[in-house]
Amino acid sequence: MSTAADRLDHWIRTRFADLNTELEQRYFAAHTEILLGDPEIDRVKHTIVTQGAALIAELDPVTSYDLLGLVGFYLGACRRHEVGSPAELTPAYAVANRIGLALGVAPRYVFAHQSLYNLAGREGYRTFTTLPDERIFIEYNGLAVLAYQRAATALRRIPTLGVGNPLAGYLLEDARTALLDVLRFNQSLAKELDVDRFFLNIRPYFKSYRVNGIEYRGANAGDFAAVNEIDLLLGLCRQEDPFYQRVLSEKAPYLPPEDQPPLRAAMTTEPLLTAFLRESAEPMPPQLRANAELFLEVCRAHAAAYAFHHHRLVKPFLEVPAQHAPPSRQEDLTASGPPLSVVIESLARLADLRAARDRPGLTTARAALDQLRDRCA
Ligand code: HEM
């Protein structure tokens, strides 16, 4: 016998996706992010609100991360179409808040719900729409997340081996190829994703939304611990840096629950760059030198993948189309809530830290990396 959660899941995978797709096709035909005040379109929007509310009202008080995602899909779509009064959405808010509090996470759906916690059997995985562009976006983002996780898994095993260990060489090579995969998936995404479809029909589902009157910022593929574990373990970002501390504490509630312990562990582990510099103070034995050279390549691969994110994804898919958005939509452009220029500035700083690119007002790991490179020469 199916449960109320199964029925909600089935609806999300079928009727909900069809209704969203119908709306997206109407918006796209009008080349706009949203159409307001059209009675026919408003009827479709309202069908989403009422059908979802009826299914959510039947839910048993189960605490599961997956269920938070299901209810979040519904709330994300209501936000995207700008429908649903607080009274209509209160039962959904109550479920989301209860699960969020029980699991210690933000009470909204995050990218983990769309990628790694999204069961696919015969029916495939859950999406907001049936548009191929959404699948392109989700799949390449998800693949890049998996590749970041592979790199983080390899790097976090090195501290107990030591940087001169031949086994550490194997793990560094694994991290390097995983980060090259991140770059490759990002490149495929940039090639295959249509800018207008992304901007008008996909991005709006990732916006901030309110739960019980509190605003929770939008979803993005960065809401996993892996990328930060890589930053910290390599030694490119420092947990004592107030800017980076803000990045970590802002992100914490948006991580899936099992990502919290490895991130905490990375904060208390000696960075590999520090360990390499300590061990390489005397003339370097061949294994240590080989590992140090590989380590420098891992750093370069991390920098390249993230520079691509900044210059070939964020700018062309968000910053450029945003310049043509009507003034009334300007303040609603990012996933996080702050103005787009502030978000881009913060991403640029992360890109410079990961690339170890010093600039006025920003001292990075550049000098330490150059010192290690000189010792390898
Ligand atoms: C069209 C594609 C993409 C666009 C437009 C995009 C845009 C953005 C934006 C605007 C943010 C900041 C979120 C906010 O605060 O509003 C962000 C964060 C982030 N994105 Fe993407 N992104 C894209 C694809 C990807 C992919 C494929 C990955 C790989 C996993 C990725 C990884 C990240 C990470 C790690 C962050 C968190 C900030 C950081 O630690 O650097 N993004 N992205």
C-alpha cells in the first residue's frame, strides 16, 4: 500500500512536472521569466498550489531528508511561479520546519535533493520540469559534485599517511584526475546548456524562498562539503580567514547532514601545503619531490576547474543575461539573495584564493606555493 509520501512523490514526478513545464513553455514563448495576471496561466499555477497542498496535508509525521526535498520541490515551484498565500502554504512550512529542526539543516530543498538524494528507478529521477535543459543542468552539476567528492575523499586520507608516503602519491594522482573531471563536466555543461532556457526556465527554481516568514537562500551545486574540504586540505583557503569563515558558516545549514563531520575534520587537519613545506626544508628525497610535484598539479587543477566555473558558467549564464533582465526583476536574480554584484565579487575572491592569485587587499597561498615549487626545481 502506498504512503502519503509515495503519493506526493508520484505527483512530483508526473503532474507537477507537467504543470511546471506547461508554464515554462508559456513564459519562454513570451521570452520572459514569468507571466503575471493572465487568468488562464493563473489557473495552472493555482492547480500546483492546491494539488500539492492536498497531498502535503495527508503526510504522516515522518522525519526524512528525502521528504524535506519533496516538500521543498513544491515550495520552490510556488516561489518560482509567485503563487501560494501564507495560509495555503502553512502545512508545507510546518513539515519543512519540523524536518529541518530535527536534522539540523535549513528547512528547504537544496541541490543535494535534486542530485544525490533523488531516487531513479524505471521512472527516472525527480525534476521540476520535463525540459531537456533541466536534465543537462542537473546531470552535469551532479557529475561535477561527485568528482569534487572523489577528490576530497582522496585528499582526506593523506594526513595519516604523511606527504612523503608512496601511497600519498597514488591519492594525489586520484585527486588530480578527479579535479580534471570537474573541469571536463563544467566544459560539457557550458557547451550543451542553452543560456536563455537556463536563465528563464531553470534558474528561477533555485531562488530563495520563505518558510514561516524566514527567508532561506537558494540552492546551488556548491552546497556540499567537498569543495571546502579540498580548499582547506590543500591549504589554499584558511579557516582563520574571516572571509572564508563567513563562507563556511553561511553554507553549513545547506549541507546534507552527513557532510558536516568531514568538513569539521578538514578544519582541524594540518594543510598539505604546510606539511610539504615542513618536510621539504632539507634537500628532498625522490618520493617526497614526486609527491610535491603532484600536489602542485592538484592545486593547478583545482584552480582551473573553479576559474572555468567563474568565467564560463557564472558570467555567461547569469551575469550577462541579467544585464538584459527588466529592472523589476533585477533584485531577484541570484540564488543567495544578496545583489548579483555582491555574489559575483565573493565568487571572484574564492576563484582568486583557489588560483592563489594575489591582488591588492588579498594575500593568497601564492608565496608558499612558489617556495615549494622552487624546492622541487
Ligand atoms: C550554469 C551553470 C552554473 C551557474 C550559472 C552557477 C552559478 C553559481 C552562483 C551564482 C553561485 C553563488 C550562489 C549564490 O550565492 O547565489 C554558485 C556557487 C557555487 N557553484 Fe555554481 N554555477 C553553475 C554550475 C556549477 C557547477 C557545475 C559546479 C560544480 C560542482 C558548481 C559549483 C559551485 C560551488 C562549489 C559554489 C559555492 C561557492 C564556492 O564555494 O565556490 N557550480 N554557482
